[in-house]
Amino acid sequence: LQERSLNHRSKMTVENVEDDQLEGDVYPDDASEPEVEDLLCAELTQEEIKAAFRLFDETGDGFITATRFRIILKEMDEEFTEEELDEIIAEIDLDKSTTIDFQEFVKIMT
């Protein structure tokens, strides 16, 4: 429990994110064209991203548990295998805390 609370304190919350952390024009391999995911998320505002995060952060603690995120992904696409879900979560949970904080969530959404 103490480790979780230490991890929680170092997490970036919705309230303390700066606008410039949501922006970014660098594409993989220096490609000049955005990827499909970028185009789909291009219209999201900071407020919309915050609202989505709050929706998934059921406890209001400033993070989404990996277990909760697995359920969300499965609801989005029932055909995800357990291995695919593990890979997706491993890519998103950059600090390996088994939670997805707002900064990690922003990277998914932008």
C-alpha cells in the first residue's frame, strides 16, 4: 500500500497537465503524414481528454488500473487476446506501476 501511494504521488494528474504536453507533431520515422490514429484524435481538446480520463478513473485517484483498462479494451474489441491485451498495457504503462496515469493516457489519446 505504501508503494502504491508513493507511485501515486509521482503521477501526473489531470489537473496539473500543461496544454503544451497535449501537443506534438512528431510522427514515427519522421513521416510527414499523420497516422490514422492521429487523425482520429486530432480534434480532441484538453478538456475532452480530461473528461475521458475522469470517466475511466472510477475511484478518482488520478489513475486507471491496468485491470480496469484491460476491461475497457475488451469492451472496445472483444477479439483481443490476453496476449494482445498484455502487450498493449505494457506499451502504455511506461513506468510499470500497473496503473495508467494521466500523462500515459494523454500519450494514448494524442
